[in-house]
Amino acid sequence: MSQAVTPRRVPDAFLLVLGLCLAMAAFMAVKAGTDGIARAKVPGSSIIYVPSGQYLKYATFGYSPLAADLVYLWAIQYYGTYEIQDRFAYLDHIFSIINELDPRYVDPYEVGSLIAAQEAKDIPLALKILDRGLEKNPDQWIFPFEAGHVAQMVRDYDRAGDYFKKAMVMPGAPDFVRRLYADSLYKTADYKSAWGIWSGIYNSASDERVKKIASNHLYQVKAAADIQVLKDAVAGFKDRCNRLPRSLDNLAAAGFLPSIPRDLDEKDYVYDPRTGDVKAATIPWKR
């Protein structure tokens, strides 16, 4: 004889939360309508009138992660509706609601910053969202790592380096974050620090591929530092002699340099006496 299956009873608290959410949605829909905001294509657009995620968190009586999921799914649809011209005006507010509802929910921080950087072209907001993610999740290296990439988008290598430096010492951070930090140092012309980091990577690497990458970067760093020294000496020679040196050896002979540096492979740098330009003998990645 088969046993009857008793339907699972829906918790009273959940029904209460659902009722409250529906009531708030109805109120906010009226508010949006009276303000003349045309967002009918995306149901629930009146979520922008929620005062804060903390307020909504109290109203969900323990179901805030579920509410965060619902708002996040709605946000994806909302920001995919390009007819809403002013949608980015509420970007920080909407994602802060999700972040307050479920501070450990990683995806919304990443997606919110991506929308801010790639679509809204608002780099400060993208960094703000990722900084908020790190503040609420200080054990997650992904937030300063992503922030470093955002800073690189606008060639703010000083800030990118600060983020990568923070990320690389956090638990679980992969080794390549250290390499990104070293590269950011190079791009800010801090050749001494970049050389130190790349040397450490080279000396500690057990993978030959990583050793080769580090070696190429060491070549690049040394070449950049040497070339700057050589160009400064060429400029000094021109100021004193009213002409460019015929060769780099003239710089040492005239006392501008104690000796002429050579690249990491012990090759001479290439000098053009017609223009005074100096460059490396080879491209690092083709060594």
C-alpha cells in the first residue's frame, strides 16, 4: 500500500517576506509612475527607490541571500535593456543593495565593476565597487586583482601596482599576480624595484617557462634603464658640443659616462648618429 505524500508547508516567515516585498514593489511602482520614469520594459525597475540594502535586509527576516539573488538577476536584465538611457545613474545604488543583502556574494561585485568600467565608462565607480568588495571580504584576493586590471585600463600604473601588491600577499593569490605587480613597476619607470621583483621571480622559479618570462622582463628592465642613461648622456654631449656624438663610445671618451653599458646578453645598444636615438639590439620576446 503506497503512503500518501504530504506537501511541504511553506514557512510563515517566507510568506510574510513575500508579502512585504510585494507591498514594497507596489508602492515603488506607484512612486516611479508619478515621477514619470519610463521603465515598463523591465518589471521591478522601481527597486531604485529602496533606501538601502540594509533596510531591505531587515525586511527579509533572514532571507537576505535569496533577496540578493533576485535583485542580482533583475539587475542583469535591467542593464541589458539599452533603451533605458539613464540606467547607469543608479548603478552604484543597485549593486550596493545586493552587496548589503549578501556581502559574501562575490559575483555582483565583479559584474557591477565590469558594467561600470566597460559600459558606463566610469572607472572611479568600478574601483569603488571592488573596494567595497574587499572591505566586506578582506580574505578575497580577487578584488584587488580585478581593481588592478581596471586601473591598467586607463594606464594608471601607480594605482594598478598598489592593487597588485595588495593582492599578491593575500592567501590563495596565484603566482602570476606578483608578475603583474613587477610589470606595473616597470611601467611607472621604477626600474630598480622592477629589477628586484623580476630577479626574485627568476631565481625562485622551478618552471622553465616562468624563468624565460622573467629573463625577458629582466632584459626589458635593464634595457629601459640603460637607454635612459644613454639618451641623457647624448643630450648632454649635444648641449656641450653643439652636435650629436658619432658613436656611443664618444660619450665615455668625453667623460659623460664612465663606460658604455651593454644589454643583458652583452650586446651593444643600437645608436643612430643622425637622430641621437638609442634602442635595444633585440625585442625581449624574440631573444
